[in-house]
Amino acid sequence: MFMITVDGQPPAPFDPHAIQPNITVHQGDVEDWIIENRSRESHAFHIHQIHFMLTKWGGVPVDEPFLRDAIDVPYWEGRVRDIPG
């Protein structure tokens, strides 16, 4: 199951048949996303036609000043991580 949860909204499964997008952004916007793979298998995360910058991995800052188009997200180990506000 794929979920997109916007801060302050309840989690809801992604609906590929929805008329409205889950998130609307504008060119030049900067967003902070937390990507979590809750399955029991590794999964490559990507956003079609968008590149992104990895700033933290497992809560630890990384210094990689380049854009990515995908990253492998390891499987979920059954515990919820604390997400700083």
C-alpha cells in the first residue's frame, strides 16, 4: 500500500483514480519529505520527472550536494522512528 501523508492530515492510501492530486506545489517551492518504507522488502523511491536532494539518512545529516532521481529505501524493521518536528 502506498500512502502520501501531508503534515496535519490523517494518513490515507494513495488513490490512482482520484480527481485531485494529494499534493500541489509550484515551481521553486522547497519541500521537506520523510520517506519511510513500511514493507518487508527494499524498494526504490523515485518521483517521476523530479530530482531531489538527500539531506539526512536515518536522521543523520549527509553532505551530498547533488540531485538524485532515485534512492533505495530499506525494508521496515517493525519500529516507528521518532520524527523531529
